[in-house]
Amino acid sequence: MTTNPIIELDRLTKSYGTKKAVDHLSLKVNKGEIFGLLGPNGAGKTTTILMMLGLAEPTSGQAVVCGINATRNPVGVRRKVGYLPDSAGFYDNLTALDNLMYVGRLNGIPEKDIRSRARNTMEMVGLGAEMHKKTGAYSRGMKQRLGLADLLIREPEVMILDEPTLGIDPAGIREFLMLIRQLSRQQELTVLLSSHHLHQMQQICDRVGIFVEGKLLAEGNLETLAGNLFGKDSFVVQVSLREPLTAPVEIERQLLALPGVNKVSITEGNVDMSCSTDITPDIVRFFVRSGLNVTGVHKKEYGLDEIYHRFFEQNTKKYILNEQAV
Ligand SMILES: Nc1ncnc2c1ncn2[C@@H]1O[C@H](COP(=O)(O)OP(=O)(O)OP(=O)(O)O)[C@@H](O)[C@H]1O
């Protein structure tokens, strides 16, 4: 993946009266990247997307997508960007293939190519066997796949998907997310996803932005976010021993002398160490050299769940109070 920004938001702001729905949002998303805009209801995700598509005018700042200023040239942006809202609409009494061919015609695909392009696109999203069914008989998951086909047939450079998994069952969600990832990787397609589902974002995003009350609190991959948040305690290693330590105080002192170990906690046969870098091999060597019988080594990885909740813990009790008031 290149570091070639295809989405550039510069201090993008949208106010409704005194309410700032989006507040000085600056962000770059690179070509081919899958970026997740993660935040609770009302965080400003949809407003941001609408400004990126030139469908809402920023109060200040700018959104440039594929090198085009979305406010000055919304039509130009929409030619390059495919947008899947949380529910895509189709003509229920037409077959899926006919729906897609209709979209193709509207988008100026030459008549002689339309049928084959539509068929290929249906295959691409895994609906090859269902293309002659009327969309009225499609499940929610199938409709979302058809929504993707509707974007892909226009050959976009960027896909923006707003809560794309809403209403799909768990097995369907996983398949749908994997399909997005596969399409992005195969075609070097940039994808911006908005969601408040941590686990889903964790499955497919290269980077996520944590967005609360119109502000981007942090962005990065999971490792960077964990590093920023948990700081010097980013890596937690737990070593289990067959026998409880006979001289815990001395072991604690020696462990703290290892470069990178910040905290040690000993309970019976378990030793937990918070470290600023991943020094698991050094720790294991230490225990072996000390003649202790190691029965297990576990390195704790911070997931998006912990990162997200830690942000809320750190970033305003006010936010939590507001949530409770709802
Ligand atoms: N047209 C509007 N007029 C007034 N306020 C609005 C308007 N559109 C959005 N808002 C407010 O701006 C804030 C951000 O809304 P937005 O829909 O962008 O959030 P969101 O993160 O997409 O939420 P959700 O996950 O619920 O869709 C909310 O407080 C919302 O009430």
C-alpha cells in the first residue's frame, strides 16, 4: 500500500446553530487503505461523509477527495466516489441484474457492455447464482451485496460505506466484511467505513479513527492506538510458573532492572510485567536462567474494545454522563 493520500480532510467543521456536529477534523486516508470511522451515535460520522461527497457544505475547513474539492466540485467527486448509505434502495419488482443494468445505463456505460459488466459485477460480489431473482425477494445481506455491486459497476476510486452491516445476521456480516476487504485488496480500492461496531472494524480496517462529539480523538492502527493510550505499559506479559516464588521481592527487583520493564506484579505462581516494548524473549530468558519452571507465557494484546473504552474513561466523564442521560 502506498502512502498516497486520496482523502484529505483539513480542519473540516460543520455547525448546526451552536452545535458543532464536526469539529476541526483533519485526516488523511491513503490509496488502497481501509479506514474505519468509529464512534457512537451522533458522533458526526454521517455529517463528515456528506461533506466528503459535497452533499453538505462545511462551515469551515475543506474535504478533498481524489484531488477534488468536494464543496467546489461535488459532481466531480461523486464520479469518483461510490457511496453506500445504511440502506440502499432498488426496484423490488426488477431482478437484481436488471437493477444493476439500469444503474449502469444511468452512469453512461455503453449499451453493448452493460449486460456483461453487470453480470461480472454480480459474480464479483458473490451474487452470480441469484442475479435473476427479483430484489424484493432479496435478504438484507443480499441487498447490501447488491449495493456494493451498484458502486463497483461505476468503477469508483473510493467507496464510502455508512454502517454497511446494519441488519445483517452475524454470519452474513463476516462474509460481507471479508468481501469488502477482498475487493479493496484486489482493486487497490480505498474504503472508508463508518460504524460503531468495534469488532467489525477490528476485523477489516487497516486504521481506525475514534470519533466522539465531532472530534477525532485518535487515529492509527491498533498497535499505534494502544501505544498512545497505554503509553509505557503497552505490552503486558504474564509468565506462569509451576511453583510459587520463594523470593518474590528479589525476583521483582531483578525484573525491574531489565530495560523496558516498568511494573511487576506477583501473585502465587503468576508474574505480570508491564513493559514499554515487547521484550518477551528477554523475560523468558531471565526466568529460565533463574532456574524457575515456566509453564506458560502469555502476551496481552490490546483490542479495539479496550482502546475505545479507555478513550471514554480518559476523555471526559461528561461524555459518559451524557450517554446515561439519553
Ligand atoms: N440537519 C441537521 N440539523 C441539525 N443537527 C444535525 C443535522 N444533522 C446532524 N445533526 C446533529 O449533528 C450531530 C452529528 O450527527 P451525525 O448524524 O453526523 O452523527 P453519526 O455519527 O452519523 O450518528 P449515527 O451513528 O447515529 O448515524 C448530531 O448531534 C445530530 O443531531
